Amino acid sequence: MEKHARLNITLPKYLAEELADVSIEMKNKKSRIIAKALELYFDELDVQIAESRLDEIGDDESTIVPASEVWEKLGL
């Protein structure tokens, strides 16, 4: 069973109203809608972070380590 954490959040009124409307329309709990929205947002952030890291490759400050070297150090 998945564990949950209780949070208290403050939203702008227009977002709280839209959340309530969507909750009614979708017949879903507000907390579930917020959780799904955060999952989607974090997925998008992961893409942005990965793209940012790819852009940094080749900078003088970044070091690229071949996968084979990493695997060897990990004993894989």
C-alpha cells in the first residue's frame, strides 16, 4: 500500500476554484488531481534538467566519464 503525507497548501483563489470545478467534473478527489498534476510537472522538469545537462556537455567545466569506466568502478 502506498504511503501518503498530509500537506497544507495555499493556492491562489482562481486555482482553488478551478481545482474544485475539475474535481466535481472528473468525480475525483482534489488531492488526487494535485498529485497527478505534480507527477506530470516533475516529469516535465526531468526533461528540462536532462536537456540542460546535455547543453552543458562540452563546456570546460563538465567532465564526461565513459559508461564502461563507471561500470568497472561499480564492479558491474
